[in-house]
Amino acid sequence: MEQLHAFVSGDVQGVGFRYFVASKARALGITGFVMNLPDGIVEVLAQGSSEALQQLLGTLRRGPAGGHVEKVEAQWQKPERIFKEFGIKHY
């Protein structure tokens, strides 16, 4: 199991981005969370297979039809705690 920690900037809040990410993550069997941050960035912490996380990263770079992704900062990490499902967190 690997962990992807990503920060997505652009027009990514108020456009259904969190729900878009959560739906894709759940379909890929990924656990973790997505959350809007106060500075307009969306944070994603995702755990799963390398292949599934690579697919999710591609999804983060594309974004939903109503949004516009300018930048994705991604870090690969070893999980410190294990999530059981993928959720939408609120700041």
C-alpha cells in the first residue's frame, strides 16, 4: 500500500471537485479523504495500490468539467495511519 498526499490549486472549490474526487477514489478502491482548505486549495490524502493512485493523480490533474486545475503538488509517502474508506472532510 502506498500513500499520495496532494494539494490541488486553481478553480477547484465550489465546483463539485471534492465529490468528483471521492467518486473516482471509491471506484478505484482507494481510501483516505479530500478536503477544501481555507486558502482555496483542495487537499487529498489517498491510500491504495500504486496503479490506483496513479489513476487518481491523473483525475486530480484533469478535474471536473466545471473546474479548472492550475497545479497539483503531489508527494508519495508511506502511510502512518490506515483509512478504512474514502471520505469528504470539512475544514
